[in-house]
Amino acid sequence: MQQFWRHFRRNRLALAGGVIVTAMLAVALLAPLLAPYDPSAIHVSAILMPPSSGHLLGTDALGRDVFSRMIYGTQISLLVGFVAVGIAVLIGVIVGALAGYYPGWIDTLFMRLVDIMLSVPTFFLILAVVALVGPNLINIMIVIGVTSWMGVARLVRGEFLALKESDYVLAARALGVPAYRIIFSHILPNAMAPVYVSTILGVAAAVLIESSLSFLGLGVQPPTPSWGNILTDGKANIEIAWWLSFFPGIAILITVLGYNLLGEGLRDALDPRLKK
């Protein structure tokens, strides 16, 4: 850990990404304390008010405080990101581990499945599935996770192919250690470094997908606040309420940028070939 931190802290962009991610997590956890208004409360007398001291980021077409909705929208975006990526990593690790450890028909079967999944445009597949099963928060998290595991599977398979002939694995086989223990206790912990990086980058992708789905009306449904459906309100009032499009757009940009910077920094710190 000391070696990792020494290399990681040299990367100022990665540190900036870590600060952004930490700040977003703090906002999501402290949303009830930070939001000055109920995000769903309608105020007829405050419709489409520009940013002011009373409403820091203005109000929407129903008089709801945009600042409060943005804060609670952080919870939704990060929840979708973490749960969806957790599902994708779980599936990807299992498929990649089995494909990498067992050559032959098991490897061929799983890799052809990965190729088939990758041949279908992911976002359009998500759109089709969400339209079929219905746009709600649980469905969105499951669909994004189930359609995003292929990259993790390839990473884990590649690590297993490189590690399964290592001396400690051969020694474990010679001692009669069961295959499942070799896979999950001996090889997998040493194959997780690229998965950590993929997980961080995957959260950014999941946040972007959720925002896109909500913007199209197939994501989180009103009145639940989401950065994507705030953007939808902004589209309808773009000529008179610029703040409805500007602030959620900036939030999405900063969040995705923060996770990407952090992920790249983790990759550089964990990859021994990049260390000097």
C-alpha cells in the first residue's frame, strides 16, 4: 500500500479525480442535510426563477428547487453506477475466471458469448430491454449491469491465462488443492488489479448511461430527481431557463471526468510496467 500510494500521489490529475469522487460521495450521503428544500415540493409562486440567493441554481417549470434536486440526483446517479458495476463485475469475474482456467470448450463457449454480446450496440440493447421490462430504478441497474460485464470478463481471462502456469499454482495443484480453491483463493486475488481500474471507469460509464436513459424518458421517472430528467426539463425550456440544462450537464461532466481521472491514476499506480 505504501508503494501504491507513493506512485499514486505523484499523479496530480488522479488526486483531483479522487477529490471529485470523494466530494460526490459526501454530497450523496449528506443529501438530507445539504438540500435546503424538499426536491419534490412544488411552489407555484417560484416557477422558472433564475439562480438567486433563495434558489442557488434556480427553479424548474413546477417551481421545484434545482439545487435540492441536483443534490438528491447525486444519490440516484451514484446508486445506479455502483450497483450496475457491481453486477457487471460479479458476472465478468466468474465468466473470465472459468474461461481462463479451463481451456477447451468452456473457454470457447464463454468467449463466443462475449463476442456475441459485443457485436450488439450496448446502448441500443439497453434501450430495447428497458422499453420491454419498464423504466424503473431497479430494472435500469440490472439491465446496465447485465449488458456491461464483457470487458471485465476479458480482463480476468487474460490475467488467468498468464497466472495459471505460475509456480504457486502448479504447487497447489501438486498438493491436490481443489480447482475452485485455486481459482478463487490463489489466482483471483492476484488477477484483480485491472478489475479495480475497470470498476472505477465502469461507474463513470454507468452514470452516463443512466443520465442518457433518464433524458430520453426511459430512466428514472419523475418526480424522483435525476440529472437526466432535470436535463429533460431543461430541453423543454432551453430558451428561457438555461440553468436547467447547464447545471446538470456540468454535474455529469465533472462526475464522469473525476471517475475517469481516478481510474487512469489507479491503472498507472497498479501497473508495474508504468512505474519508475
